[in-house]
Amino acid sequence: MGSKIYVGGLPYSATEQQLSELFAPHGTVESARVITDKFTGQSRGFGFVEMATAEEAKKAIDALNGTEMGGRTLTVNEAKPQEPRSGGGGFGGGRSGGGRRDRW
């Protein structure tokens, strides 16, 4: 088990400082990050916390999973490694330009 923790169900108003303070009683918080939308800057409702040791991470997960913050129930578990993203995401199957418009 690693020391990186996924935290879902965060209130959209949650700050990284609040997230860090929530986990601090359970061990040394190395970092706390609330994930935000890259266009609007608003929280996406989840984040990640890194604890100093795997033991502290387990203790925090056991203590905080299912608890409430700002009226929302938190999902707290071990963070999974990020899946590699494929490039692309283009617009396939559309009409390519350059067509002729014949007039009769």
C-alpha cells in the first residue's frame, strides 16, 4: 500500500488547506491537492493526499472513509496509479472539406 490517498465526494468549496487539516490528526500530510477544472478553475469534487508513511495512510483511510465534510459523504481509499492517456480525441468521421458544388 502506498501513501497516496484518493478523496472523493469533496464539497466544491473545499480548499487544499481544509483537506490537509482533515488528514493531519491521522499523521504527517506531505501534500494535499484538490483537483480543479482546467477551464473554470472550480473544484471537481475530488482530490489527493500524500501521507508520510503507508501506515499513516491506512489509518487515515480507515478513520475518514464514509465520514462527512460540508454535507457530503467522503470516499477515501488508496489512490490507483494514473492510467496512461491516449492522445487524439479528434473529430473522426466528419466530412472533409474540398467538395465541389456544381451548378446546373
